[in-house]
Amino acid sequence: MSEPSPATAIDILLDPDATMIEHAKAANARLLKVFPKGFALDASHAPHITTLMRYVRTADLDKVYAAASRIFSSSNVTRMKLKAFKYYFLTDKSIPGLGGAGIIVELNPELIKLQQNLIDAVSPYTVETGTAAAFATTPGEPDVNEATMHYVQVFVPEHSGKNYLPHVTVGLAPIDYLNAMLAETFDTFTFSPASASVYQLGNFGTARKQLKALDLKP
């Protein structure tokens, strides 16, 4: 049995309620019709809203869970009213011609404060970088691309604070199709977080493996 990686790539995330999950799975099904080789949203590609990605010391994972739970147990996250207002997609040179699509959530002061509190709480256990071994992979999906590894490394500060882009990833599709999809009218909707978790990240920043369900304020 191989030794565990000294670092683990984690995503401290909000699990959305049924309203967002329904919209995300509908968009995912649509993308799979045009690109069947993409990924389905399921237990190993869970719909989620990232609050913080970090490389942390594997030996300190229990401390990370405790620190994150303290933040969530003092926050009314399930009472947040979040607004989903448009699609977006990102491209990656490792998957030419394709884009990773998501539903963007409007950034608000509550989300910024929650993220900063988590950054501060987890900071003592973070490391600057990690390798592909820090991620969750399977024999069928063994690879982790450089863009994913770099994204986690620079999440703070490049994707935090005023640069935070809360979203729910919904799948992969050809760029031409995604451009047409973004040109459509998006019917905005509101939803709330249902729970919070720590996941081990997979390729493309997917929530690949749940490590810990976190305590929330009753």
C-alpha cells in the first residue's frame, strides 16, 4: 500500500439545496448530450459552491475539519439567500476546443466574510503547493492537469476576496456550443446552501471525494 501524499488538495464547499441541484443537473444533462465524454454530476462529481481551495498537510486534516466546523457552526449559512444569474465557461489548453461550464452565483458580503474567515482558520495548516498525488483520482480517470494544480496553488489571492467567483460547475462541452448557450436568456433563481463539507479535489476542480461533513449552526 502506497504512503499517503504529504499534502491533500481540499475544497471547503457549500452543498446547495434541491433548487440549485435541479438546475445544475439539467444543465449537465444538456451538456452531456452534445459532449458524451464529459462528466456527469454524481456522488464523485458533486454539485457544489467552492468557498476555499487549499493544499493542506495531510497529517493536519482533522485540525482543518475542526477549524472549518468552528466557522460554519457560528455562521447562518443555511439562511443565506443566493442568486444564480448566468452561465459562464473557462477554457484550458489541456482540453483544446472544450470549455468547463458553470452557473455563476452573485457575490455578496456574507460570502466574502465566510471565505475570509475560512482562509484565516485554515491558514496554519496550509502548504504552498502540491503534486498530482494530492488529488483524488481513479484508474479510469488517473490524470490531474497542470491548470488544476496551479488553480489550487493560487486560489488565495487570485480567486478570493474581490476576485472570488462563486459558481456551480455543470460540465464540459465544445466552445462553440457554450458560446451559444451563454447568449441565451438565463432565468435567474434564488437558492440556499443546505450543508457544508470538505472534499478532496479531483481533476478540473471537481469535488471528487467527500472527506468530512461539517457542523453547521442549528
